[in-house]
Amino acid sequence: AQPIDVNAPVQRQSVDTVGRAAEPASFDSPAGAAQAAPAIAGVTAAFVPAAFDSESFARIAKMIFIRMQTANDAADLNDLRRFTTPEMFAAVRLELQDRGSKVQTTDVLMVDAEVLDVAEEADRQVVSVRFRGEVVEEAGAAPTAFDEVWHLVKAAGSDNNAWAIAGIEQMAH
């Protein structure tokens, strides 16, 4: 995946658990969230090393979340490609093709981020973040709650601007 500029707008991909590809994400639900990935009820933090700065990472994750909404609404394939894995980008591109010329505007009213898991693999780091909040996707519509887990990946040893979305899961309510 290409490096992500955390100051630029946001994008997504789909895994069922860290590192395993799942069905393509669906961006027609609240916050443009994936519906196809299995839901994990009652998710709690699995493993977060004491040295991992969860608070700082949650801020980075929120920027990625907002950037994803903005890029998805604008159907900005160039930006989406920059901060999603190739598999996630393919799923997003299909969703955008299905959407066609329909205008989408997502107003994120509130978003909270909680680091659930940090995994060190041979060639990459994977961080799973739970996002909860409210969005409005149509002018005058009532806010809609969302609850998702995003899996963010970066190559081992790369800087904090290199995070890419590898998957999104809808959580059961």
C-alpha cells in the first residue's frame, strides 16, 4: 500500500479477522461501512502492548476514518488507492461503480476510536480499531449510529503515515 498523508481525506477494505480477506465491503450502509464481513459481538481489546500509544493511534485512525468518508463521497479513486490495500481498493471501486452517478454526502457527527488489537507479523503491523458514532448521509435525515472495526496495516518499519485500510467489519447491535 502507498503511504497515507494523515492530513488528507479517508478510504476502506474488508477482512474477517486480521490478515484474512473477507467479502468486499459495502459502502451503502451508515458511514459507508462493510456489511459482508462477519460481525463480532462484544469485542474487547485482544492484545495491545503496554508500549503502544493507543491514544495517539486513535487520533490517526480518526483522521483515516474521516478521510475515507470524504474520498468515498467524492468517488476519489486516486485518493482511495493511496490509503487502502489493493484488495480493499478493488472492493471500494466496485461499490463506487454500483453507486454510479448518485451523489453521496456523509456528515460525521461523532466518531470515537478504540484500539482493540495490535499484531506484529513478519512483514507488517496490523492494528484493529473499533469506531462508534453517528453520521447523516442525506440532508435533513436523522443521524444513524454506526459500530465498525477497521483493520489498518503498514509494512514493518515504515512510519506512521504509511497506514492502509485492509478491512472493515460491521458490529452486531
